Amino acid sequence: MKIRVPFFILALLLSFGTVSAQGYYFIGEQGTDAPYFYDEPGDDLITSGNDVLSSWQQLPFTWNFFGLPVTGYYASDNGYITFDQGATASVASNVAIPSGSAPTNAIFAFWDDLQLGSGVVRSWTIGLPPNQTHCVQWFNVSPSAGGTITTTLRIYEGGAFDVVEDIGSGAQFTTSATVGAQDAFGSDAVMIPSGPNTQFPDKTADNVDDLIYVFIEGQQATWDLSVESLNLSQTLAAGTHQLSGNIRNYGSNSVSNLKIKYQIDGGAVQEYTKTTLVLTGNGGGDFFTHSVDIDLPNTGQFYQLKVWCDEFNGANADQNNGNDTLTIDLITILGNTRPKSFLMEKVTGTWCGYCPAGKIGFDEVFTTYPGQAVGVSVHTGDVMDAGTDYPAFYKVSGVPTSYLDRRGGSFNSDPKVYPTSLPSEVSSRLNETASVGIEVYTEFDAQTRTVTGTIVARFVDYALGDLRMVVLVTEDGIIEPQANFFSGEAGHPYGNDPSPIPNFEHNQVLRAVPLGEFGTSGIIPSLVNPNETYTENFTFTVPAGWNENNLHMVGIVMDYDDNFRKQKVLNASENSFDNGVSAAPAVEQTQIVDVFPNPVAGIGVARVDFSTKTKATFSLYNTFGVKVQEITSANYLPGTHHIYFDTQSLANGVYLFHGETSNGSLTRRVVVSH
């Protein structure tokens, strides 16, 4: 499910319309759409000279440009890159494209006669395959009309690219820049229509006001709207819910009215006409609230919701059906909960003078909300660096950076928070509940310093997604010097301390991730029923330099996604290591493998696997929790057993096939349809 917030497009950009080429067209947006810093550390490509090209730079992934493969590029000090390996000169005088006098096979981030001065051209790559982003940045350079600018080209491994106009100092410049792209033959191009006289807007270092040109491969449609996101959870209580979300205009024509329609499970279409909007062509966005609430009457039932836009400006149909409809699966939950504990993760380093703020944020949460949060400090670039993929996956580009429940949220939202903002973030989420409880058990062999452990996830309600169990091993009480930029700052908690602070105590330091930072897919099924339990075993070795008396085991269950903005942590727990004296209790591995046929009209059968000799009782319940049929109660030997039940006397609807054993219970949804 895509989750995005509205895009607000600058009138400066959109008043010009667009020039579409066969290869690409563009849309505009404001506000950087990823955890991204304008001054990210990287490799310097050009640091001096004028009208020069960098050395040849290899792209870190396979990429196509105007339909043809490219492997690397030269960066020019004049605001562009070229994939033409035969290029020999940096062209200073920009022109409108397409043009034979312009560099070919090139992307123009801001092509003008730029002067480096104290600026630099540099590059970096963030993310993990297959979702890497390669960035080329012209940092603090000067256009021909004066002033300084910072602009960044971002090339996405998935195929798209965009240009971020980060910072423009002082008033707007009277410039003559070209922004766009041209193919290898000088015959096909896309250009921001104000080119070759594009002005660089007055922008601050804040990502929120960045102006972005997004280049999309293909031919732009006249009418092309997309339902970008819905403000709706996939797990909901039975009843009615308001339907709202965000729409975006990928077409070239503006839209002043439209119909937003939805249907549930292919049923009646509910439509709402929205007239109070101006969806400017080339990326205009707006928020909607549908006039008809969605109705999900039955607990424990799946529903498919389809939402789309239609009848633009009275009668026009969408010309690109590949993006105009958003379909999501919903399930109505019972409302059962376990105590919720928030996972706070901060990325930090002893070399970072601002990083003592991380300890301030953590300590305030622990004091204000005792027992409601778990902390993990992920060190990078120092002796406590655990060497994990965590910083790269979350595109961490500056420290200290913190994340709460690894939650991404909306497309244009940055899930990271400054550590001192963690208390207010936790406060705003205190009403959240959890459908799963987590326990972590360990046994420690003091001779070999080997740990064997088990993480147990006990669900009390339905859950959906790529659910994974993760174990994070942390250590308290590590003493290492800590840089301190707050030294001398009156009233600051570290104002009276020197820099570096020589005996700084580092707590919650991430030491190991025995199941990986993001767990393993498939241990927990994509649909979990109430009262199901899942376990995963792990081992790791405690190095001699670690103090086993200060170790803690953090367990989490997360809903994973390759796009970190779409993931979240369902719940977290922290268990003392206790020198490994705690051992996991035996967990009954009884599971309902299948119920068939489903829907069932008469006799149904459940296939149940037993791992040990087990006494079990099986019954049918309605979705209100009332037992409607007791099926059987018996002792079962290890192996697969078939449990038959008769639904002929039951009304049509959703029921729960429920089993009780001495070690817990398990449930599977059954639909009766005569």
C-alpha cells in the first residue's frame, strides 16, 4: 500500500506547462521525499578549475537512459553530467534542448557557466540494492549572475531520476540555466519550459522547501490522475470508517473537478464529486475526504477496497490506467491487545559533537514513560560500530539521527527525528496498541561464550504483512571519549563538560543482530490469526571484550518493506541477559495447516499438525466470541490429524475454528456460505 502526503507545487514551476519528449516527461514537487541531507559526505569529483570535467565515474548499478544502457559518467563543473565516454570538454554556454550544440547523453541539473569558488562537485550513494540512489551534487557553486547555489541530481536504481534545487542564497538570480535531459543523438530531450533561462529560487537548507523536478520515462498523458495514498490502516475494527487520502496529477492538463469512487469486494460503487480543487498539470496534488464512509460490518473478515478517480472536468477519462486505481486488502480485528513498548533507535558516534543529544532524548523518555520504551544505540565510524546495514538501509546521512518504531509513514515524510524530539514523538503515540507480545530467552555457555536463544511472538489478534522477528543484542556501561559541541553552552546538560568528554558512559550500544537487522521472511505467515504463537532460534558468540553482565536482549516484531517508509514495528521488548540463566519454556508447535473447503457449505475439515502428544479441544465460534459448536476433545499423537465439522445448521457468515491445548490456543477463519 502506498502512503503519501499531498504534493504542493510551486506556481513558478507549473505556470509554464511542459515540453514532453518521447523519452521522458517531468512533474514538479516541493519537499524532499527521503531522509536526505543537502550536505551529505561523499567523494569529491571536482574541487578546483573552471570549465573542467571530472574523471570517469562508474555507476554503482545497472541503469538505462533514454532506453539505452549507460555505465558511468563525467561530471562537469557547469552543472551537468554526461554518459558520453568520448566527451572531452566542459561546455559553459547553455542553450535550449534538444540541440546539437549541447552535450549529448546528458542530464542537466542546472547547466550554466558555474564557478566553483569555495564550492565542490561531489557524489555519494545511499541505500541497499535493489533500491540504491546515486547522487551528484554541485555544492555552494556560483551561477553566472552571482550568488551561490546547491543542487543535486539523484539517479535511482529503479530507473527514474530527479533534480533537487536545495539552496539558493539571497534574492532570486537572473540566470540563464537549462534543466532537463538530452539523449545520445541530440534529437530527443526534455527541458523545464523556463529554460534556457531558468531561475534558481531562493531556498533555505531545510529539506521542506526543496524544489524537485521528477523525470519519468514515457509519453505524458493529457489526463492522468493517481490516488497516491489512503489514510487508512489495513487492520481496522469492525464498523464504519472515514475514507480520505491524496491524489496527484501526472497529466499535462489542470483538473478543477473530478469524481472519486470506491467499491468494497466488487460491490456497489460509491462516488463523491470534488469541485473545490485545483490540480495543476505536471504534479499538482490535493487531499480528499470521501462523503460516504466505508462499512466493514463483520469482525475477522477480509475486505478488498478499490479507490480510483474518474470523470475529470466533467467527462474526461484517465488515459493512463496503470496508476489511477489503488487497491488494498483490509481485515477487521477483534480489538485484543498486549502492552505496547516503543523501539527507539539512534544512530550515533563518539566523533560526533552533537551526539550527546541522543542520551538526553533517551533518558527523558525513560524517565517520563518508564517501561514503555526500549532503546538501541547504533554506533557508526567508531570502536563500537557493529558493522550492520542499518545506517545504509535507512539512508542515514547525518548523526545523531533517531527512529521510533522504524516507522516510515507517508511518502513525503521523513521518519527520522532528532533525538531530543523522541519524548514528544512517544507522547503523540501513547494511544497505540499492539497485537503481539514478545519474549526473548537465552542460555549462556561460560566456557565457549556461546549463546543459544529463542524469540517468541504471541499474537492476540489478526495481523497482516511481511512480519519478521528481530533480536538486537545491546550492552550498557561502555566507557569511551565523546566529542561534545555543547561544551561552554550555558544551561545545557553538557555545557560544563569538556570536549571530548573523557569518561562518557555509552548505554544501549548495539553489539549483535543474530537474526539480521530486519529478520527473516516466512517464519511468521503473511496473515496471523488470534492466539497463534511463533518462535525462532538463534545463536551468537560473546567476544571476550564484552561484559556479559551488562548485556540485554531486545526482541521486536516488525512489518518489513524494502521501502523503509512503509514499514513499522508492531511491538518491542527488552529482556535481561542474566548471564544466560533464563531458558525458553517449551512452546507447543501445534498448528492449523489448512481448513477446506473455505468457504464451506456443509462438511468442512481442518488439517492440524501436532509436534508432541497433546490434548486439544476444537470448537467453532462466531465473530462475537460466542461458541456455536463444540467439535471434539481428544488426546492426539504427534503428526497430522483431520478434524471434521458440520456447518449445515449455521447461518452464512464468518466463524472462527478454534483449538485449545495445554500450551495455548490457535484459530483459523472459516466462511460459511450455503
